[in-house]
Amino acid sequence: MLDSPVQEIKDKIPILDLIQDFVQLKKAGTNYKGLCPFHSEKTPSFMVSPAKQMWHCFGCGLGGDVFEFIKQIENVEFADALKILADRAGVELRRPTSQQIQVDRKKDVLYEINAAAAKYFAKVLWESHEAGAEALEYLRGRGLSDQTIKNWQLGYAPNDYHYLENHLAKSFDKKDIELAGLIIKSDRPQPSTLTPQPYFDRFHDRIMFPIINLHGQVVGFTGRLLHDQPNAGKYVNSPETPIYNKSREIYGLYQAKNAIRKENRALLVEGNMDVITCHQAGFILAVATSGTALSEPQLIVLKRFTDNLLFAFDSDSAGESATRRALELALNAGFNVKIAALGTAKDPDDLIHRGIGLFAKAVEGAGNFLDFFFDQTFAQHQAETVEGKREITKQLAPLIFRIADPITKAHYVRKLAVGINVAESAVWDIINKLSVPKSIRAAAKERRRDRREILEDRLLGLSINLADASFLAQFLPTDFRDENRPLFADLLALRRPADQFRAELLSFSADVDMKEQQLDPQPELAKTASEFQKLLTRQRMLELGSQLALAEQAQNKAAVEQLSQEYAELAKKISN
């Protein structure tokens, strides 16, 4: 179990192929380079070595093999990463341990239940003349071809409260079906026995849109009402479950991810039908949020594939508000944003039905987000009144502030000043007082290595690559971090490292570091050891300074004398 499946998976999944599903990479010598998906950065420091089957980020220090990458990117433990990669590689895992059974069983059952439900809804749509015929005609009437309907696994939930429950209960426990969010247990007791009534279906009389995760698994559903019903929402979504997080999933991303990576941009629309219509019309970059406003976790996922977003939200007031909120989040996350003007069309689906060429023109002619909001804001407020000037400035100044290019920023400052007829200096005063929130990516996983960590890892990596442990003799085990201490001891004793994986990772890191900076490894080893020793000495001197102050405050002459002597020796060591 420990070696065979793991090695077989590594052999079948080239690390470059895997990581390119999540990160845009460019060739850099024998390696590949891109922006790290685990911390915020503008200059690429994330390296992948196809030869070593390893990855490493020089900014945050994370690194490893295909398993470590999936653990980090999916935020899962090794058992889950093993399952994900085994499915991808087509490797049958040996009989799992009892612990793995306990961890995986429930999720596996929920995936099976959702897959069975999707198949059932589709079967009803296509094969049930009584229940599904009207739903099928509705979808065809919306312009969807039969092939598109099948490709997106669309279905229909009949207007019956126990149809799905009875079907799934033949194969699954009702408690698990409830946990999957597909049935609900009533809290209304029966008059005779005072026991709870049976379960009932969550979805009924609804067009069903399966929500598929990045691995192609059905994790939930969106149901659109087919017939108007009093007190019933037009759309109903699956609740949060152990396999479905609605603030993380992005509808259509599984189908669109390769095109998004290839063209380095994503088309963000509001509704499920908008996504499907876009794809059918050839706009295969389209994705949408899953029944929620655009969220930070969704942007973090999108950031793996592109830095460029093109918004084509609905043109009503709600759509404009959603665009504004989404825009601010996207700008804070470091995306480049454009907005497609839909004109009098209410949404992308409507514009495409008016003419595919019209939508193509809107997409390709998408303008700077600020031009869009300038037009919108000036149309909504009177620039001649004091109140109007204040409101316009209040809405546009934060957006202008986020522009990095000084020429572009100056252009829009002047445009705003002219538009509201005030001095440019007044607008600049407002802009310069603003501050931007932390980047979403930085807030999500902010971790940068300090100089000590960089020097420590480089020292060990160069010692391995040059087979030279002589510079390590001047250090103590306590000078190294816990994860490096065993490796330091093995190198110092000229033993084969017990943690071979850690040794390979630091070796790879040091090798790429030298090539990237065009440095000679041999003199760099001596230089690194010297700088590391100097840094450790200075840190110790800072500690002694604090201890000295306490000793003097306590009038402890013996301690003051001892600490002063050690401080002087370290100072002499630094000067030498």
C-alpha cells in the first residue's frame, strides 16, 4: 500500500501535466515557471521540474511532488490526495485501512448518490413522456440543442414529493440521501403515532442543472422552477454538504478550464443558462457562480487558470450591483478586468438569441471597467449638484485608486475632475487618502519565507549538490528548523539522508536557484554559510541585549558580566 500504488501513480501522472491544470507555466530552461497559487506574487517564483518530478516555490517555500501539490491546492489530507490522483491515473488502490475507510466512505457515498440523482433526472427528462416532455420542450424552446442538453447532463425533477426519494432508497440509506441534500426530513409529526413523517424531495417540478467540480464529479444541483408556484423561489440550490461548498464551486469551470488556460481569460456570467448558451454558441470561456454572489474562494480558484476576467452580467439594476461587487473583489485579488456592454439585452442568453455576432462584438469590444462605471455612475447622478458630485466621487474614486499605471490613473483623475467640474487637486487629495484591502490571495494563504529560511535551505541544498559537508561543521542542530534538523545531522555524519524526499527537494531548490541567478555554486556555498552564520550571530546578539537589559534592571552583576562577555565575543566574531 505504501509504495506500489504511490509509485504507480507517480509514474502515470507527469507532474507538469498535473500542475498545468491549475497554474499557467512557461518554459525556463529545463524547468517551467509560473505564479505561485499558494501566495500572492507578481514575479513568478514557482518552479516545476519534469525531470525530478518536483515543484518548489522560492517565494513561500512550499514544494514537493504530485501528492503534496494536490494536498495544498485542494486543502486535503494525503488519503484524499491519494484517492484523487488514483482516480486520475486509473490506478486501483489496495484495500484501504480502517482509518481511510472512516475518512473516505461518507464522501464516496455522497458522490455516488449525486451521480445517481443526475442520471435519474436526465432519464426522467428524456424517457418520461408524462413528466419530462414539457421540461424538454422548454429547454428546446430556450434554444438548446439535444446534444447540448445531454452534454450538460440537464434533467427534470417531477412535481412529486417522493419520486427521487423512492428511486434512490433502493440503493442508498435515506440518511445519506438527506446528507447529500436531495431529500428533507419533515419535523411535522403524524397525528396517530407522533412519529416524524417520511422524507420528501427537495427538488420538484424543476429543470435540474448538475454542479460538477474540477474533477468531473457531481457535487450538487441547481433547480429552476418549470411552473410558477406561490412562495416558491425561481431557483433552488443544494445545501452545503461534505462535498459541496457553494462559495467555492464555479458552474461550468470543469468544461471551460482548458479553454480559459489556453486563451488566458475567463468570461464570467451570472446564470447557469447563460453559461450553457455561451458554450453552445462557441464562447467556451464562460463560467458562472453557483447560486451565490461571486466570492473570494471562487476567485482564488479562477486565479489558478487566468489573471484576466471579462464580466458579462445581467444589465438590470441587480446585475449592475453584482458587477460592482464582483469587480471590487476581482481587483483586490489582482485580476485584470474588462466589462462587456450588453446594450438593451437583459443577459448574455438574450443577446446571443438576438444574434451570435452581437454577443461576439460585445465580448471582443469589452472595455476598461472604469469606462463602464463612469458611464453608469454619471447616468445615475446629477453632476451639476453638490450631492451628485460627492456621490459620483464616492463611487469612482476607489476604482481609480486601484489603477497601478500612473498615466492611466492620471487620465481618469482628470476625466472625473472635468466631469464634475472641480479642480484635479481636489480629486487627487481624495485618491491619495484611500487604501486598498489586502489581496484575497494574500489573505487566503499569506506565507513568505524570511531570509533565515532561505539561507538555511540553500546551505543544505548546496551541500548536497556539491557533496561538501565541510561548511556545516560550524553549526549546531538547534540552528536549523525542525524539518531540516535530521537532514543536517545525516549530512554532517556523511550518512545517506533518511529523509530522501526532503534532500531531493532542497537539492532541486538550490540547483534552480543557482541557475536562475546565474551563480557559481562552489563560492556561493561558502558565501551562504558565512551569511547564515552572521544572521544567527546577530539574532543571538539581539537576544543577549534583551537579557542584559533585564539583568541590569535586576542589578544582577554576575549575569551582566557573563552576558556582556558573550556579547563582546559575538561582536568580535561578526567583525571578523
